[in-house]
Amino acid sequence: MLKQAFDQVLSHGREGWYDAARRPALLGLLRLLEDREYQFVTATPATHARVVKRPDRQAAGNLRDVLGWGLAFARDVIDPEMFDALKAAGAIEPVSADRWMPTLRVSRVGPRLFLHSAYPTTQADAVFLGPDSYRFARWIAEQVKPGARTVLDYGAGAGVGGISAASALAEGQLTLADINPKALFLASINAEQAGITHDTVEAREPKAIERQFDLIVTHPPFMIDTDRRAYRDGGDLYGARLSLDWVVQGVRLLTPGGRLVLHTGVSIVGGRDVLLEELRRCLPQRGLTMRYVELDPDIFSEDLDQPGYEDVERIAAIGLMIERDVAR
């Protein structure tokens, strides 16, 4: 089923709104937002849903309501310069004669702005950015090894991990890799806006990339998702399958002394961390040093009511760092 979801994403092709002709306008929009010191922090989908149900949130009153909370707006809510920039970028679309809706969100992670999918992220090829992205960026900042030059962000999404990692290096060359062409399109724009030298690779799994890297950062989908959305569904092992597979494949792409940095969520079942158990079983006993940290003991608690979580006590956010020995 997970493979079918990935095939569905790939079958979308490149006839959607994410085409090269829109790139300059989207970059221009990000630059205008930076000039205006735009700020928005993305909450969880559950929090977002609660906020936009409030009586005073049925229509946008300012730019944050539009590009952050994703509310419909009247033409006069946005000044002419910003409206023209949004329209040129395809970031808004009309829904009636006098009302418009955003097609994208823009959020700030640390000092940088990121384009990502509008709420609700129900499409198979949605480009997700949320609270996990903020934890991921902080974890990367603690684990980056000075002197690294080549960086791979696998499952890049909006590019938060790779851009955060490359920005911390004196000479970082970033490769953004994902199965989702829409994600690569937006992540590349986000990287260019951040001034990061980069390239993009469409790849179904890490082992399809035939290069080695000094630093690999990855944030796999980790939820049990009955809709099989590629950015959300982590497969079996209570959602941990992709996290396990990407680590096992990723360590083979490390240069001697290279590091893999992972952030993911893990189901805790009967007090057992199902991912940690499998990592200990599947990874080589020699040649690697591992650091594994529980960063948050309880995330996405609302999902425990969903099918598949009947045996799960909690979902923990974890950080993993694996370093390959210099002598192989």
C-alpha cells in the first residue's frame, strides 16, 4: 500500500502549478515578505483546525491570516503591491467575485522563510512543514560536524533540514532529494532564497542516490495513515518502517567520518521503543557510533484515537545521530 501511494505521487507528473515559469515570482514573493519582516510559526494540524473554527477567524484580517492560517480574504485586506505579488506567484486563487484563497503557506523557521502547502494538507503530494520541522532544525544545529561539505537532505519536503544544515557550514553543497516533485520545486526555491548552493534529485529511496555525503539529514514520515499520504505515512512497525529503512540505507552513503542526523516520531508500545529495537538489530555492530535521544515524550496525542494505534501508549519525538568511523 505504501508503494502504491508513492506511485500515485509520481504519476502526477509536472503539469501542476509547480512549473519553472512560476519560480521567479515565488522568489520575488519571498523577498517581499522578508522586506516586510513577515512572521508565522506553523502549529500542528489539530491546533490549526481549532484556531480556524473560531468565530473571528472566518475571514482574513491581515497577511498572516492569509499566508499562515489560510483564510479566505476580501481584495482590500491586502495592499496592491502584495496582492500583485501573490497573484503573479499563483499563491492565491479567486473563489468568488470578491473573495480569494491562498494556495500556499509561508512560515518562518529560525531566520528563514519557507514555502509549503496550504492547510489542510490532504493532497497526496502535499509539502508538509510543522512543529517537527522546528525540532528537526534545532537537533541538526546540535549535531552538525564542522568541516562537512556535502549535505544530503533525503525526504526533503520544504527543505528545512537541508537548508538548516548547509547554512551551518562554511562551504555547504546541498542535495535535496524527495519522491515528490512539488516538494523539490518548493524546497529548491526556499534554498535559493536562503543563498544555499544546491541541486535536486527525484528518488524513491536513499539507495537510489549513487553518491556519498559528509552529512545526511532526514525526517521521514512516521504516522500510521489510512489515507497513505506520502508525506505522512511511515509504513508498518507502527509507522517506523521508513525511518528504519532510510537509516539503514543512508549510512551506506556516508563518507568516512560522515554523520547521519535523523528526526522522527516513534510509537511506544508496552514501554518499548519499536524503532530503537530494530536499529540495534539491523545496523552493523562495528564501524558506527550512535547517539539516540528522546526529544519529546508525547507528540500528536490526538492521533492515538485513529485506527492502528490501539496498542500505542504514546508517540515520542526522537533524534538520532550516527557517525561512520574514519577507518572503514
